[in-house]
Amino acid sequence: MPWVTSDQLAFVAEQVSHHPPVSAFYAEHANKKIQFNGHIWTKSKFLGLSIGVHNIGLGGLCSGRVTRFNRCDVYLQQERAVWNLRFDF
């Protein structure tokens, strides 16, 4: 990326879709030869007295040469939940 030097972390994130809302991101550190990119969106549902939030998406972590990677690992987003939610009106 033209606005960073090779010893700085470069990070870019953007909402690439509004319906459904999808966010994409990319980060790299050229000197440390590491790159991470991915996308995520959430799917929520009410479960009686709680809310279930499903983070859906993928993330890829690559190490090696930044232009040609030697190793890449793919990570799935984990599910989150909120319990005992209380509304006072």
C-alpha cells in the first residue's frame, strides 16, 4: 500500500454490502511477512430471554513472502450469545 512503509502495519476495512451488512478487511506487515484478510456479517435471533448472534464469515492468515505466500490458515468466525438480557422501560 502506497501510504505505509514496509515496517508499518497496513489495515483497510470497508462495509462492502448493506443488505445484508457485510464487512471486509485486510491487514499486512511487509517486514514481518504476515497478512490477514477476511469478511464477516452477523445474523441475530431472539431466543426467549436471550439473543443469539451468529458471526458468519472467514478469515485467512498467511505468512511467508507477502507477494507469494508459503502458508495460509483459514479461520471460521465463532458464535456469540447474550444471556439474561433485561429491558427496563
